[in-house]
Amino acid sequence: MRKILVAAILGLVLLLLLSTARPAAATHGDLSGLYGGNLRVSVRNALNLNPFTATDADSWKVIPLVYDSLARIDPFTLLPAPWAAASWSVSGSTLTVTLRSDLAFHDGSAETAADVIYSYNQYKSVGKAPSDLVVSGSGSTVTLSSASAGGLVFGQGLLLPIVKSGTVSNPVGGGPWELVTSTSTSWTLAANAAHFWPPYLDTVTFSVYADTSAAALALLSGNLDFIGWGLSVDDPGTIYNVGGTNRSLLFDATIVNNPGLTQLVVGFNLRSGRTTSDSEFRLALADTLSPLLARQAHANTIVSRSPVINEAVPWFNPNLPIYQVVTTEYPAPTYLLTDENQRLDSAGYLDRNGDGIREKPDGSPLSLVAVGIPVAESSRIFTIQASTVDVFSRLGLAVSLESVPSASLPARLASGNFDVFIASLPTELDPGFLSDYFGSTGTKNYVHVVDSALDTSLQSANVALATATRQSAVMSVQDQVMTGGYFVPLIHFNAIEATVRGSFAGWVNMPGGVNNFWTYQKVHVTSAGSLAATLTLVPTSVKTGATTTAIAKVTDAEGVPVSGASVSFWIGGSQVASGTTDATGTLSTPITGPSAEGPTDVQVTIQASKLGYAGATASAWMTVAPDVRALAVAVASSAVTIAPGRSATITVTVTSGGSAVSGATVSLEVIGLGGKVASATGATDAQGKFTTTFTADVGPRTQFRVVATATATGHSDGTGSTTVIAEQRVGTVEPRVTAGLDTTTIIVAVLALVVIGAIAAMMGRKK
């Protein structure tokens, strides 16, 4: 019954370990097989892990791993969720944060409010936090307040890394990963096992690769696990010669698709003097756009409905105007442009001279300049650009398409030298980017929208700390932009990424792709199945201190021996041995019988684990008997015969198996009248000896026997003895007189007895 109960308890513990959803520190007893391994990731550029100076995308993929932040974007809600913060509360424009109690930097010092304050003040000084941000606090409480950008502080500012005070030049972080080695082209992070949320992997190595071809070849050759940037739609199908074999990412790696954060947008110039600043003219053109046809022309894309991608659910406004040209499929695909032509006619844009080209309402010539990227950069995007211009031409408009390299396109748009642009523009999960595109002073306000009402909505979105209030303002911004028809997203591109096939699992899908903070927290080696284990003890009965041979056998679920499995042996919650299995899946080790007061059944348990396998446990029982060893007791006297008034030294020596036993209890007994020892009990010293003195007071010559009994824990009692002779005293032998009984007393006692007897006789005769 006891064996069944123990097995049930072990099974329950194992179930709890394997069912936990959150990584925990990898300690003995974890049998998930998920902890360990190295992930190799490509980056395009050298990393700068200083959050105060880093600006490139590669570095900002890695920085959040090395530093804690007050919040992380929850991968499910896509809203900030507490991380280094245990909790927070909002009151007006002030956010009060309570820090976790278990925060620590990599150097072991505690992360406190002082470090948070230091970090945010540094971010203010480099323009990465609002200039009016006020941060204060002490201990574990921090308050952040900004009258102009509370919403941005909550949505973006809480994600800023926390750096140890005074380390601005060489920042010290406390994140779940720590930089351990680096070169000019390679950086290795190790899991921070002391972190409150440790990762599964042991290490992640980031290495610079020149381009996608170099990274793809490395991945297909087994030298890379993850290409750390998005691929173009054509990259997965590219063929590479690997060791004489043609391979591709599409067929020999794992391709992951997630909604991307880059949109293909048609924008109309609102600058004064541009025809596209006329809302009727602009809306007529916007109505000819076709997101659906754009999606057909470009694989791995999603139709866009707003400047905020559809998948950014907390911020996306689904109730917006839809710009989609009407088409008919029969007898052939045809654009139905009747409404758009009528709108242009009504606005005064007419073909007055019959040449098929419309003029402005004042009769002056009308021509449009559309800018986009060259066909060499993307034939698919170029096709969409050309199709868009073609539809405009069908309205009777003179439109020319100019190709501008994508690297130069932002400058061209900023110059205002265009009427229409078709460009790929980045967005973010947090709607703070909307101010850049649509604020009157926005740095990416390429369409040159200047609208006080829109500015008010943008400011409301940036100021609001409360999520619901901010959501309402963001919805309003999207409605105003889409109603104006000057910035019309057509599609957004999928984030296409490549990982090594079959080696890792746990990638976290989010808008923007799997190259996110949560992936590095949750990715782990792929499980190869479950281990099975058996344990045999030979022999099954031992004495305390003696050894039995424990033989562990580890196989996979199919019974195939597993070499290199780690096996630990446990008795009563204490590890007694460990090792790894050989090529036959076997590990043999001696196990020492524990202490026992009597015959006891002892359970020996093994835990077998190997990276990539769900672990296994097995148990066996052995009977342990106490190792009761006999004590040998030797008693010696310094003299065989002692004269009257003399003494002899009695030495008791206690051994077991030839070795002295210290601390044994010795009891002495003297057999014979008149003899005694100075100490009848005592304990042996480090040499197993106990000494005392024997004396005797005798008349005639007397032989005495001194008997010693020794006891000690873990031993059976032992006895020993010696003989000592005490010589007779010299001179007259005086009669022995019992103390207190002189002659007179004796005579009186005898007479009393006689009288008593006589009286008793007389009474008997009377009866």
C-alpha cells in the first residue's frame, strides 16, 4: 500500500510539472525536457545594446531581452501588461506603479524606484521620452506624469528598458537574458536563471550575415536556426546548392507567416496648388483604388482598411469608408468607373477640347505625377503601381509614373514634389505612430495634412492614460483620415520568416512576426517524445553503510535505448548519485544503505531526463538492516596483586573490527567483598580507552574480578574482565563488631526474648 501511495504522489508531481504554462527556473525535478539548447539567429548589422544610444531595428529586437521594463506588450491582448511592475493605477495624468519585489540586476543588486527614475530621466535627455515627463518615487513605488503625452507614456514609455543608476555609458540590465560574450560580429546571451521568468533556452547567439542569401545558405547548411528579419515573397523559393543538393527555404525549412506592420499606401498630396488637394477630385480617384486586386497581384498580403492594421485589434476601427472600385467579371474583368467619371464631371474636371484628357475647372491643363519604386525592387508592387496609374488614365487623366528607389522615396515625399505616391510605409502596434503621419508637425506627414480637428483628436489619443479614452480618440483619428481619402492603405504585407525545421517549438505569433520578446522567452527544443525508465537493485537487502548496485535503464517510447540521458538517484528527498547513460541506455552506480534502527523498506527513485524528451521516473525498493557490529572489550590492571593500602589502574579498551571506538559507554562491576573502583561508569576517549582506579580493604587475602560492559550506537554490547588480588593485612585480626551492638545490649536483648517466650507459654496453658 505504501508503494502505491508513493507512486501516486510522484505521478501527481510529474503531472503538475509538465502542465505548467509558464517557464520556471530549471531545477532538479523538471522532467519536461524543454530546458536547454542554443538558438542561432541572424542579424543584418552590429548590435548596440545601449538603450540610450541604439537606433537600429536589430538592436531593438535584442535590447528588451537584456533589460527589464515596467511593461511588455501582451501577445494576446496587444496592450501593455505588467512586467517589472507588479501593478499600476491611473489617476488623471498620473500613473502610479508598484514594482515587483523580486527584481535584480545582473550584478545582483536590487532594481528599485531610483533606477527607474534614473532611466527615464536619461530617456528624456536623449528625446526618447516626453520632455514634460515627471518621474518620482522611492522604494518600490514610482509615479509617472505627463500632461502632453500620458497615452504615449502608457503605450510606449512603459516598454523602455530599466537601467541601473549611474551606468549610462555601460548600462547594466536585469532582464531574462544576459550578454556573456561578444565579438564584432557575434553576441551570445545566456538565460538569467535567477530571473522571475527565466527562459527555456540556455543561450541565444546573434550573428551578422550580409544578406538573406548568406543567412538562408547558413540555415540550410545547419549553421543557423532563425533568419532574424522578414523575407520577401520570393525569398522562400530561391534555390541554393548545399553540398551538391538543391535546397530551398520553402521545402527545407519552416516558413512562418504573420500579419506584418508594413502597408502599401496610396497617398494624395494636400499641399496648396496641387489638384489632389481638391477633395472631390481626390475622392473620385480614391474610389478607383482596388485593395482586392492589389492583394491578387501580391501574394502573402492582407487587405488593409485603415492606417492601423486590422490585426491591431485594440486600436483598429472597423467602421470606416471602404475604397474599392466596382468591377465586373463577365464577359471580361472590367472596371466600372461611371460614378467616378460623374464625380469628376460634376467637380468641373472636363475634357473640353476632345483630346480625351480632362482639364482643370478653370480650363488649364491637368497632369499628375505619381511616384513609386522601380520594377527591379519589386515587380509585384510595380504592377500595382502601374495598374493604379492605368485606372486613373481611364478616367481621362494625364498621369505619369516616376520610379524612385525606396531608399530615396522618403526624401522625395517630404519635398512635396508629387501628386500621388504609392509606397510601403511602416506602422506599429501602438497607435502613437499616427501623429507622425497625420499631425500638422508630424515627421512623416507626407500628404501634408493640416487639420486642427484632426490634431485635436491626435492630441487626445496621445494624452489619454485611460485605455478606453485613448481608444475612442484613436478611432476618431482613423475615421477622419479615411473620410478625407488622402491616405488609403491597400494591403499590408505578411511578415515572412524562416526557421530551422523541426528543432524548436514555442514560437509566439504576433502581428509583426515571431521575432518578438515572447518568442525568446517561450521557444524551446522540440520534444522527441517521452522517455521510459526502469530501476533494478542488486542485491535488494543491505546493511546500513553497505552498498547495492543500482542499474538504471532508459529508453524512448519505442523501447530504443537512449544514450546521454541524465539520471539522478534519490532516497528520501536527497540525491545520492547521478550520471549519464551509455550507448545501451544504461547507468550503474553503487548506492549506500542509509541508517536504520531496524529492518526498513527504503525506496530508491530515479529521474531520467534529456533535452528534447519528456522525462521519466522509476522506483525500486530495498530492505536496509542496521549494521550492528560487536564491541570487543579488553580490561587490564596495572597490577595483578595489590598490597594493603595500594591501588591498581584499571584500563578498559573498546574496539570494533580492530578499530578504536570513541564515545562508548563503559560500566564497571567489582565482584568480591571489599573491592571498589573510583568511577563505575564513563566514556571511552579517542583511542577507545577508559581508565579508573581499583582499591580493596580486606582481612584475608581476596581475589576480585573487575567486569566491564561497553555500549555504543550501531554496535552490540561487549564485555570483558580482569582479576586483581588484594593481600591480607599484616597484624592481629580484630573480631568484627557490628557497629552499635555492644555486649550489654546483646544480653538485654536475649533476656527480653526469654521473657517474651515465657509469657507466651503461660497464655497458651490458660486457653
